[in-house]
Amino acid sequence: ILDGFGLREDEHGNAVKKASMTYFNKLWEEYPHSTLESSGEAVGLPKGQFGNSEVCHEVIGLGKKIKQKITIINENIENREILNNENFNDMITHLETTGGTLHLMGLLSDGGVHSSITYMLKLIPILKEKGVKKMVFHAITDGRDTGRKTSVKYLKQIEEVLKENNGIIGSICGRYYAMDRDNKWDRTEKYYNLVINGVGFNILNYETAINNLYRKNITDEFLPPMLVNGKNPINDNDALLWLNFRPDRARQILNAINNPDFKEFKTKNLSNFKSYMMFKQDDVVNVKHFFILANPDNLYPIGEYFSDLKLSQARVAETEKYNHVTYFFNAEKSKKFPMCTNYLIPSPNVATYDETPLMSAIDVTKQVKKCLENDFDFILVNYANPDMLGHTGNMDATVTSLRALDKILQTVVESAQDNFYTVMITADHGNCDIMIDDNGEIVTTHTTSPVPFILLDKKITLKEKGDLTNIAPTILKYMDIAIPKEMKESKDLILEAVSYTHLRAHETGRNL
């Protein structure tokens, strides 16, 4: 999986085109390939919403689309079903009993990857209706899944609704600090100290402060911890509602706030304080959830199926995408199934990845080669570079990264073929295919571009187009393994079915 590698013909702002990836282009020309939709309704998201790594790895692993978290939240708030939610009402009761403040915390944007301001704006009046007397909103600014200088627009929208419903904005901070997932605890500590200890820049007017930071080339993702309306820290008797729905960037900050055994930095023990979040998450402590994703009985990811068939698996990724090839690819059922070995390669400890464009791709490749030599039946590897470099907005660094990745791709393919493996190459969503817009502005968001799918077997013919739900059935059909009933609604991409069994008849058996 070439994470964030979209296909787009227009060369303007397109790092993929600018990189002129000779080897990838050679594979595309010589081997059967398809273009796959990776956004919107094709992967269970709202129409027009670009895909993201969590959703798209999940869809690839499941071989089917399911109702995504953003849709579940929207529906529950829109039809007011949330009023019947047990843990939602537990939060309301706690605040009624203690007289405490409700602290709302989340990524304030319409990016749709981690959260959506749309459901926040609709939820706040419901909270007042249920009797919440005081709300403090801790705004995490985006600038990554949105434009880099758009936070003031969202702050004004949320402030207007808060004013009408017993609420204020208490703090502002960029996601770089608040939502780190790479164990860079110094960043998490800065955000913790802001919301718990009231440590940050005191500002009188957030619009003026943010515009001053823009002039210093500090954009929304990197806004420093700022206090608005004086100090409004989280205290005993209060409650916290984490508004994001995606779990990977919740773990560090929520455990710092809620886990009494947290050891990474000094924290306070809040004895009569309760925390809530949108969806169940196993790797956070003492946080209740409102919703579950889907009935687990209807989810049978390909990794679990391989495990049940006693096929060995390896999953390889660097830290930034490790959860995606494990937890999300496994439909959030488990990070590891029996007969599956996960390999975590640490990502570089740098401020932003344009400082190290190759990231840890070389070490990822070394581990993949070891897995090939150890004869796993199925190897899943994610290269994070196209996505993580695309998010930096640095075109030159991204092009450098893609050119290096092209050479690495050749190494992996040749090593795989030397070890009698068949290789399939794809991506989860677009990103680095649009890095500069028509107005010359830097773009750091994902895109709605389709992604490639290449099967390195010239005996096969593939359909020209499909979507990410087709990948798992294609893998199974190629390996001559029955498609389980949970995937029956999705079709494979193979037109001429030369099966794994037939291939074994005239050449050494291949793994994938």
C-alpha cells in the first residue's frame, strides 16, 4: 500500500507526476491494472468526502463498505437518538450531581477525517436543552485535512453557537501538539498543560493572534497552546467529551488525562471527573463511549479469515501507519490474529517529515525482505511517504521521497519475485497528487482521486475500474480461496480467472 498515492492526469501541483516514477510507470504499463475509487460513497463515507487511512485500510481489509463513524454520529444527533444513549445520559447526570463544567474537546474543522464541525454545532444546543449549565470548548485547529489558514472561520462558527448555549471557547491549540500519535510526548505534554493546568499564551482576540502567527509562517496545524477568556482548566467535578471519532490520535492525550498509571510525564489525579468519547476504544483507560461501529458478527476481515485458514501473515509499517495495517485493517477487532506477526518500524523523531523525506522506508524494506525469506503466506506492507510528505505541503521534499520510493519499490518487487511471491500494489487514498491548487496555494489535505491497483501477473486480466472493496475478493480469488459470505456483496477485479491452484501446476507455488 502506497499510502496517499492518488492518480491524476493534471500535472499542476501533482507530486506523483513531477517525480516521474520510472519503475512504477513501467509496472503500470506492463502489468494488468485497475483504477479504484477510494472516497465518498464507494467507501461508506458521505458523498464527496475524501477517504482517509483509517476508513480505507478498513475497507481494503473487509472487502466491503460499512456505515462509517461520521455517518453514525450525524444520524444519531439529527434524529435525536442520542438522547436515549446510556452513556450520554450518564454524562448529563454526573454534571447535574456535581455542578461541574462540560469540557468539549476536538478537531474543529469540516475535514471529515477525525471529526466534523457539522455535528458539533448541532450537539451543543442539545446539551443546553439537557441542562448543561456551562460548556468550555477546547478547540484543536486543523490545517492538514483543511486549508492551512482556515481556523478562524471555524472558531467563529462554534463561538456563535456557544454564546447562545452557555458556552465559551477556553483554549486553542494546533493538532501538532494535541493529536500526536507517534509517542512524541513533549507535544502531548504541552497540550495537557494547556487544558489541565492552564499553561499557554493568554490572548485577548483569537483572530488577531492567529493572523499574527500566520505572518510568522505558523499555520493552523502548528498553532501553539493559547488560552482564551482566561483560564478554564479541567477540574474535579467536571466532565470531558472528546468529540473526534477516529481513535489513533486520541490515545496519547486521553490516557494522559484519564489513566492514573500514566508515566510519560507528570499528571494530576482527578478523582471525581468523568470522560466520554464518541466510539469505543480499547487502548484508552477510564473513558466511556457513546457508540459502537457495527455488529462484529457482520465483519470478517481478510486477516481473520487467513488466520482461521491457518495461513501465516506478516504486517509491516512504520509508526505513523502501524495501526492502519493492524487494528484498522482488522476492522478494529484486534491488532493481531493468530499466525499473524506485526512488525513496527519506528518513524523518525523529527518535527516534520520534510526534514527526512525517506522517513523509515529503508528499514521497512529490510523487514519486508526478511519476511519474504521467512515464507509468510501473506505480507502486507504500508509505505507512509506519499501521505505523510503530502501533509507537509513541501513539494520538493515530497518529490524526493517519491523518487526514492520508486527505487525501493523495485527492490521489493524483485526480492518478492526471487522468493516466488506475487505482488499487488495499491494505495488507500490520494494526497500528494494535489499539493498546489489552481490559485497557487499549498494543499495538505487528502484528495478524492482514484488510486492504482496493479497485479504483477501477466496471465491475469483485470477490470479497468473498481473501488477499494474489490481488493480483498481479488486477493482471495487469485489465491483460489473461497470468498466468505461477509464479502459476497463485493466483486473481484479478475476477468480471466487463472487461479492460484492453476499457477502451481506449472511453476513453484507463490505467496502474496
